[in-house]
Amino acid sequence: MSSKKILIEFEPNADNLDKKKELRDGLSVVLQIKDTLWVANDETVGLEKLRLLRNGADEKFAKASRHKHYCLYDFLKLPIDRPENPKDLKEIDVEGLAYDGHYLWLTGSHSLKRKNPDVTMNAKIIAKELGELSSDGNRYILARIPVVNNEDRVEIVKKYKKESKLYHAAQLMGDETGNELTKALRKDHHISPFMGIPGKDNGFDIEGLAVCRKRIFLGLRGPVLRGWAIILEIEPKVSSKKPSWLKLKPIGPKNALYRKHFIYLNGLGIRDLCADGNDMLILAGPTMDLDGPVSVMRWKGGVSPQKPSAVKADELEKVLDIPFGFRKDHAEGIALFASGGDKIDSVIAVHDSASQERQIGESSVLADLFDLPVSDTSD
């Protein structure tokens, strides 16, 4: 399927965690709120806001510019204390972003990582590095940040009051070793065996987030079990003791703090989620370190399941296939997009390992816009 393009223009030399990897080279999430576009690089501790500019007749691409960086330490108490030297910041690995009308929700991957040795190293060093696992404590974050959404601006703030109601930033109770969700999942007979395995090795790895009313849906890149991917459904609520903490409400069988939904994606994992009305759009891609295939699938009624479910292949509708490159251009984030006003008509996709063809100038990158087909409503 052919795509249109949108040029994301970052400020040159903008803050990012790893100076070896530019902001534009590792985009993992994308979200549109009115005339703003929100993205994040998965190796940072920040969010990036850009202003959407419609392209004129003489311009090749629509643009997102006027870049503003937000450091999440200014809004949340991240599991790892803020270091004195910005170069020592530990990444959040933001892999999910969603907006519920009042709050911007985000999640870290919650995953372990394995060293990635250079192929030019000798066999002894490669073997040694492949045996080294690590856990970045900031990855264990699931949080919400208030959004001021006025006529003249869209902004995130730590707290604000509107019509006698206080909106304030809050996050799921936890620390650098995990949180209330991971603690519960360590007793889950499907997921617990994968909690100690790095995400890119089919281990536990959150890579998608969608919000519908009080419920949060978390898409797992891994584990994939005999071809079945997993979506976790949770319902956070504010702690009665501390308003900056969120707790999980029991919503599953036997008072479990989550529900599990098994989605048959023919062996693919979930790379992002996006609510579309009463349906769930699923970005499906490899759970292991592979290039493709990558597709967007529609789970009809997926934002309001009545109980834990198993969704078979013939119950999913393919929305589109997304092109991918060899060791480059891996679609990591999708969102609904209104390209000409308020009416949603497209899906925007941003990529990790952006190819040279996508990189424009010193610090800009091209994202893809795909037409959103009308859902097949026939039974």
C-alpha cells in the first residue's frame, strides 16, 4: 500500500540520552492531539511535542515542527533518581502512548535487555556479551500526565485545576525492580516463565498501550505462545493514601489485577495498540530480532471485551501491510491521524532504525501516513 509522508523536524542537537543515536533514529511511539504531534525516542527519558503544519501546494510533505522537549523527571518520580550528570540518565524505553481526553498515558517496556555485541568482535567476546543481562529501573513505569487542551495550546503539566476538579500526574506503585503489575505477573502461569528473559528474546516486553474509559490495554511484544500474542487489560485507580500513586483494581478471574486476551497473530508479537472507536488496531510485528512482516490488524470490539478472551485469526481483519527494510525502517508506533482537520482518515507510523532515505537534513525524519480503510462490517 502506498503512503503519504509527514516530515518531523527536530531541533538540531536536541537533548537525547545516547548521543550515538539521534532522536530521529529511534522513534517508538506517536500520538496526535489536535494540531500537535507527540513522539518519543525509546532511549531517552523524554517526550517530544511538535506543531502540525499543513503542506501548501508547493510543498512536498506535510510537516511537524516547532519542536519542544519535555523531560519526564519534571512530571514523575521515576524509579531511578535523577542523576547530577544528564549523560547518566537511564532510559525509560517508552513503548506506549495514549490520550484519554484528560491525561497522556505512557508506559515503559518493563523488559530486561541483553547486550548486543558487534558482529566484528571475536567469538569469545561475542559469547561473553551475549551472556550479560541488565535491567534499567526506569523501564518499570506506567503513568499518566495531565494535558491542558485549550483553544490556544496543548501542553502537559504536573497538575492543574479545572471546574473544581484537580488533575495531577500519577504512576503505578513500584520501584526500580518492578511494580504492582510485574509483581502480580510473576505468579501468572503463562507469563511468569518469561519475566527473566530479555524482550528481544521473546521475553516479557510491553510495546503497546491503548486507553478506553477506565481501562488500559497493554500489548505484549513477547511472550508469544505457539503463535498467540497477549494483550493485558488493567484498571488503575488513584491510591487513597497518596494521590501521586496508582493502584490496580481487581478485574480478572479470582480477583486478579488484570485480564489476559490471547490474539492469534500467526507468531507475530504486538508492537503497538490504538483504539479506533469500539475496535482495537494492533500493530503486529516480529517478537525476535527480525525485519518483518509488519501489519495492522483490527480486533472488532477490542476496547470493550466483557471477559478474558482468545481471538482467532479469522476474527481479525487486516487493515494494511506496512513496508519494512533490511535492518532498517521498522515500524514501532502507530496512531490515528486526522490529515485535513478533525476527521480521522489515516494511520501514522513512525520507525526505529530510520533509513537514510527517511532522514532529511541535519535532524528531520519522514513518517508514513496510510489511508485508513473503512472497516468490513459484514459477519
